[in-house]
Amino acid sequence: MKYKQMNEKTFRQSIGLFVLAGILLTLIPSGASAADVLYSIPNNESKLYIVDPLTGLSATPPITITLEGKSIEGGNGLATEPGTGKLWAILSLTGQYGRELVTIDPGTGIATDISDTSEKIATITFDSSGTLFGVTGSEAPALWIINKLDASLTGGTSLENGINGQAISFSPSDNLIYHASGNSPAIFEKFGTSVATIDAIPISGDPYYEVTALVYNPSNTFLAAAGVFPANKNKDRALYRFNASGEVTKIGNLNHLSKGLAFAPAAVDPAGGAIPEFPTVALPIASVIGLMFLFQRRKGK
């Protein structure tokens, strides 16, 4: 009898801990991983936004980007370096033709200067090996390799398609770069880093005007910032989900003109606290299973 009571007590304690663990898991943020958030850089202000990938909302005030001795007009690309988690960006500077390659501390907004790319780089992405790629546009889009030490460019392979707006993102699921461009018509395509062949992807689903930023999402899809209506192309922006087959789903409106999206580790602000992330609203499976076990135990009494 004593043995049976001990087993029942142990069982109930185990179920209680199981349920508690499941409930605690609800506090783990969604996104690329438990430690990653979605950053966005606009093309018309020196800010870094944190965006909820499930809604497009920006729940925290944007972080001001500063670059010593320079006046920043806006951003033109954002990417996270694999392995290091370092956030890289392309900035438009007042009085400078070429766009500037920098790294950004997302906790403070302080940018570390690399150099002038000497070209109007419109978008950037990293492949899995850490090679940084950029695209110039809009009349004759071309893919470049960007040197992370001095911002010098090599390559310049023509992309042939698209005119207005350039956005690229590398997909580690198939080791290809995905490219969105244009508005009449808009195009979506993929190619290898050598651009030996370019494969067009038919677009379907929710309509949009022009993609301005693209980032690979670990759910094997892409998140894109895009205009909604031609008449409001400079005002009305939204967050969309693209799958690799070109199906487009609108997620929600953005409160800024994003020109770069990147998943990166959550920063720590100067006060020492972690920058807030967006918690998941789904009840974890662990907690559901725990409750089911507890129900079955009570039912059998």
C-alpha cells in the first residue's frame, strides 16, 4: 500500500512538472530561434526596427542608428552573418554616391564603418559560407560579391530581369539565391551564386506592388516587405510571406518603409536588459500532453 501511494505521489509530481515545463515553454519567443528577432531597416530614416514576423507589428520604439562623422539618410540592405550573428547593413549617406557597408550593434544602434562600396547597392545577403552578396539596380540589376574587409566589389553578373526595386535572400535549404524585383510585372526567381542559370518562379496569391526587402525564414519560406497599392507605393507597406513556389500571403501592415530584413540574435540594451521579443501564443504540445495524462489518471480513479 505504501509502495502504491509512493508511486502515485511520484506520478502526480512528474505530471505536475511536465505541465509546468509546458507552460514555461509558452514564454519562449517565436521567430528564427528562441534567441532571434526580426530586424528591419527603412530607406528614409536612420532607424532599426524590431518586427513581429507573425503580424508585422513593431512593439518597441526603433533604435537610432549612428555612424561617427557621417549623416545617415536611410538603409538599403540588412543581413546577418552566419556563424557570428553579426548584423551587416548598407547605408545611404548624405553627399555620397556609393552606399556604405557597415556593421550595426542592435543594442546601441552604433554602426562600425567598413567602407564605401562605390556603387548603389540596393540589397544584400550572406550565403552559408559567409560570403556577402549585393545587387545593384534598377535599370540593369547585377549581382556582386562584397569584400567584408574593405567593401570592394567583384563579379557584377547581370541578372537580366527586373527593373525597379531589388531584393535578394539566400536559402540554405537549397543553396540558392532568391530574387524579387520590378512592379509591372513583378518577378520572382532563383539562381546559384554563380548565376549560371536563372529559374523564373510564377507568382500567385495575395497581390502586392513591389518587394523592397526579402529574408529567408527558418520555416522554409521567405518574409518580404512590399508596397500594397501603386498609388501609395511610398506610404503603404506590408509584410508578406513568400514560399519557394511563389505563393504570396499578406501577414500585416508595417509602420515604416523597410529596405532590409534580417533575423539576428536579440540584443541587450545599454541598461542591461534584453530587448523584448514577441512571445508565441500557441500552447506547447508538452503542456497539452501533460494535461491529457492528468485527465486520464483522474478518469481511472
